Amino acid sequence: PSVSSPIPVWLGHHPGPDAIARVYRTQDGKTVTESCDSETFRSRYCYNLRDIQDKDRSRYNSVSFSTLQLNAPVLENDLTLIDTLGISATAVDSRKTIRVLDEGVDAVIFVTRNSKLNLEEMRFLYRHVLGRPAADDPSPLQPNPRPVAPENLLFVNNNFYGVPNRTEFAERIRAFYRDSGL
């Protein structure tokens, strides 16, 4: 799978030398919190080789989200970054990402390896980021009640296999905004 984050992770600032992780999971209908160091967090809660066989990553289903506080200058001024699971790897992943977006965020950095947004990505961005369904979207899900302003939706093309045609990628993003009606 192309998803590396099996659970949403809120990244925030911590002035100390050691990172602090907290994992929030549901157990017997109650929310249970586990605190651990970053190495334990990485070994237990980050995507690894054993997840290749478990394509739906069911071992993470009880985990709602986690926080990781670390000493990073970029996070010092009350900035929080949220690394979501992305979209469409599994239904569970998509639901967790939608929940984060519906709670409200200030900006979205959409990382894709495609130089052309596919139909599923476009429908997801319209509905769950910009708060309006695409004209051809059959989804019964409601649009995001707290949409992100179009100027706060940033695109990053992360193509491991080579640099995309910049002109083509830029034109596809322009077309995405033109077609959105925003």
C-alpha cells in the first residue's frame, strides 16, 4: 500500500530532548490512552513489514488517533501538523481521514504521486476538503461542514520514479480549481 501512516498523528511541539507519544484507542467502549517514547511508538504504531500481509491493517482499527510531541523549531509557535492516513487505501483509513477533516483544519497539503489527479482523488478533495460534492459524485456522504479555503489547499507531487511534467501538473491543478466553481 502507498499509505505509511496507519493512524492519524497530531504532531506538536515539546521543548524537551525526548519525543513523547500518546496513543488513543477504544477498548471495551472506553477511550484508553497509552504514553510511550518515540522508538516504542515507531515499532508498535507505524506501518511496517508485517502490515503487508494485513492489507486492511486491522491491528490499528481500535486506534482512533495519536499525538507525537517533539522538539522541532517549526512547531514552536502553536503549529500542529496532522499526518492523516490519506484516502482510499482502505475504508477504515478514509473514515479516519474524513473524521479529522470534518473536525476542522486550517490548511491541507495534498501529497500525490500522480501528475494527474484521478477521479477518486478529485471527488475526495471536492467533498471532504473544499466542502462541495463534484457534479458526478454518487457518494451519499455529506460534504465537509468546515471546508478548507481553496487558497489553503496545497498540492505536492511526490513521484519517486521521476519528476513529473511541471506544466502538465500545474495545468491539472488549475483545471481542478476552475471546475470546482470556487
